[in-house]
Amino acid sequence: MSASRHSGTTDSVGSGDPDPGDGPDDGSGREGPASDDLLAALLDGMDAALCAFDADGVLTHWNREAERILGWSAGEAVGRQGFAGWAVRTADAAEVEDRLLSAMTAPGRQVHEFALLTKDGGRVLVRTQSAAVRGPDGKPAGVYCAFSEVHTQIDLERSIALSEALFEDASWGVVLIDADLRPAVVNAHAARALGTGRTALLGRPLGELLSQGVEELESALTHVLAEGAPPAPADLWVSVRGSDSTGEQRRCWRSGFLRLASPLTEEPVPLGVGWLFQDITESKLAEQEAAQLRFRANQSQRAARAAAECEDPMEAATVHLDFALAGFADHALVDLVDPAGPVDPPRLVRLAASPAGAPGPVLPGDRAGLPVRYAEGHPALQCALRTGSVRAAAASPASAVEWARGRQWPEGSMYALCVVLRSRGATLGVVTFLRGSGRATFERADAGYAESVAARVAAALDLAGVLRSGAQ
């Protein structure tokens, strides 16, 4: 290694040698950059500080990153004998020089940490990687040394360690989504949540992984790419396409998003979105159930207070149904058993109903006493015979119209819950709650609430019957 006295170049000018400023002639008339100029540009463009020593320990190269860290320019550094007295304290110079030059005889790269002096007298702890430079004969001709501030290196190592931990050991899902909204990297937790393997997810559209909620997720990802990360996590309900045995699983994922941009460009270039999520389905369902119970309890209390002010027990019965419908069902129908009719199946007479069109208050019937034309096996008839609740639902939204028409229910009904009305050990009738396609099917908890409402309605209807009999 020659002892050049300028930054990042070697002195190869001699008799018979071409001018280093002349580029190679490729026969096209164009001249390429000189090899020394290209070397200097490469060294000065490096992100790491780099210096080099010849076999005698004389500094031959010093790039701009080294100048930035220590403040010494290439003109001040190149040509000096080691670091003694200027870049290293005199007391430490011998040890530092021995550790650096030992790389000429050691295999591979050597890593060291020591303190260097800046031009203004400060100290900088650096981590160095040094290795031998071989001459044409294969013998060591010098040493090159790349170094960076220790805290910078530690920050990089922490970032790498964090990335590896997130994609290996994290207890929540981590997915890197590319700019085309497709998974690019997936950790093990996310792969399990999505019901497939880590490599099987890569590059697949999100619609192949999720059957519901994919529009909301893609909208969130698009927003993050355009606007940046939202200020708070978002709760997304999704249905995962499972295997044939498990089917689709509806889950709630608390999701956080981070926009990823390349640090190597002057203007941030979006690389994608970091999506971190945690399954909170159980706690979310418990939270929703608690809120629902509180609401229904409040409605029951309000209904009881309102019904207590009604002079007519029949009006009190409809008040209970009006309060029950809020947030629970779209329609309610009250059918009483005709005591003069057959027992199996019983004959039901319409007593009160909400409007057949848009949902509204429950109103008393026309008092004509005409039986409702329910076909054999109708859910309301089954309910009266079993003295228990009966749930029914249309097979699909497309068949809901014919399904509701065939059961004498308002158009648009898709889910039904029939609850028996009993008081003093006798079956008084049936109350039917109906939901449209915009609501979910009736669950077991819904049946429990409907039965509590039916008990209060039955008590009011029984009182109305007693008063009517007494008046006669």
C-alpha cells in the first residue's frame, strides 16, 4: 500500500504510466472516470468512517465520515504516523496502534473499541473493524479500519434485535404489509391467528385470508400509507377463513399501524406498513355483554315505572314491549290463546303488534277476535304447545321474503324468537320478536331477556283479563 497524501486515493503516477485523470478508452470516444477518482468517490460516499495505514503505520486514507466524526480533515490526517498525539492520547497510542496493526497478521476482521480524540479536544468512543490489505504478492501491505460511534452501532444492533424479537418471540401479531397491501413479513403469532403458515401468507391478497373486515383493514392500511400512523389503536372485527373443520372465525383484533419509510433517501419513500395486532375477542365480547346487560336492566326499570302509571293493564303490556324493542328487535307480535278454540294445536288471536312496515310502537289489535292463519308447525304454535321459547331464521337473505310471508310476519323479517306468555300456571299466548337482515340472529342470552319481558307482559294481560271478567 503506497503512502498517498490525499483523501481516499493512492499515488500511482510514474514514468510510462497513463495520466490518472484519463479514463479508459472503450473505443467509443467516451472517457470513464479515473480509477483513483472512482475510489475517492466510493470512500467519501460511505456511511461508515474509514481510514487505512500502510505497513509502517502511516495513514494513507481518510474519508469524509471520519472527518465528520473526529473533525480532522483528510489533509490534516493523511501522512501522519499512527494516531499518537492527535487522534489518540499519547499514553494510549501504543496500545491502539498495536491492536490496529495486529490485523495484518490475524485472519479475518478484528473488532475493537477504544476512545478517539476529536479536533476540538473531545473524546468519542468508537467501534472499529480492521483487516489486512494484501499486496500483489499476497503479503500484508497495510490495514484498513472502518469505525463508527459506539452509540450509533448500539442503536443499530438494538433495532436489529428488536426486529428479530418481534418476528420470533412476540406475543402479538406482527405483519409487514408492502405498498401493494400484501404481507411481506409475518411473525409466528400472526400466522397462527390467520390460520396458515408464515411463508404461505407472503404475497397473498388480504381477501384470501379474511372473509369479513378486509375492506376496513385495507382502508386503514391505505390511510397509513398516505397520512401516517393514527393516534390510537383501532379495534377491527374480522372473520378469518379457517379450514373446513373450523369454518370462519369472527375475531376482534386491536390493531396499531406504523408507516415504514426508507432511511436511505432524502425524501421518505413508503416501504409499506407495520401492522401489530392483539386478539381481544374474549374481553370485547365480555365488554359488549356487560354493556348490553346494563342497557337492558335500565330499560326494564324504565318500563316498570312507565307501566305503573298506566290505568289500563293492556296499555301497560304494550309499554313493556315498547321498551323491550329498543336495541333488541324490529317488531313484536302478541297472540292470545282462544280459550274456546282447540287445544292441539291452539287457536291464536292477534292482540297487539308493531306496525307491519317500519318499526314502531306496539299497538292493540282490532278486538274482532279473528284467529291468525298460522299453518301447522308454525313457530308460535310450537311455542304455545311446548310452553318454551322457539327460535327460527330464514335460510338466507334471498329467501327471507317468502319465509316471512309464509309465516304471516312483517316483510323484511329474517330472525324470529317466540316466547310463551304464562301467568298463574296457564298459557295465555305467545309474544314473537322479529329482526331484519340488518341484525344478528337471536342468541340464548336474547331468549333469557325476552322471557323476562314476557313474564311482565303476561302479568299485565292476566290482570286485564281479570278486570274484564269482573266488569262483566
